[in-house]
Amino acid sequence: MASKITCAEAVDYISRREEGKLTRGQRFRLWRHLAACSLCRIFSAQNKLLARFAAERPVADALTETDKDIIIQRVLGESQEGKTDSGSAP
Ligand SMILES: [Zn+2]
């Protein structure tokens, strides 16, 4: 009987599975973990979507440091309402 894997290991396996780096034994243990663990099933499904999305749109490298700063500022700005430019000035 092969040993069971933890959720942390399952997450690691799921990430590596997308890169095709799992052995047959690892795939089996992951499959058995997913059969018993709904949280990791959700993670697995999301990971597949993300991997497909990233493969279709290799945009991450196209973002400049300035773009990233703008995005970060926007995200931070939304959490502290009105501190930055409100956009409704005349
Ligand atoms: Zn799990």
C-alpha cells in the first residue's frame, strides 16, 4: 500500500503535473488524494484553468514594472477609498 500524501504535497504534485513532471506513482497518489479531498479538487481545477489561461495569453512578460505598479496602486487604492484621486473631479 503506497503511503498517503498530505494536502501540501498534493498542491505540489498538482503544480508539477501541469509541467508533466510527475512519476506514475506520484500521479496515482495524487489521484487518490483528490478522490478523498474536495479542497484539493477545487485547487486542481483552478490550477488547470490558470495554466490554460497562461498558455493562451503569455501576457505576464509584457507587463512593464510601471504597469505592475499601476495595477498594485489600483488594488491598494480600492481598499482605502478616496485617499487617491477620486476620478470625479470637475
Ligand atoms: Zn487535500
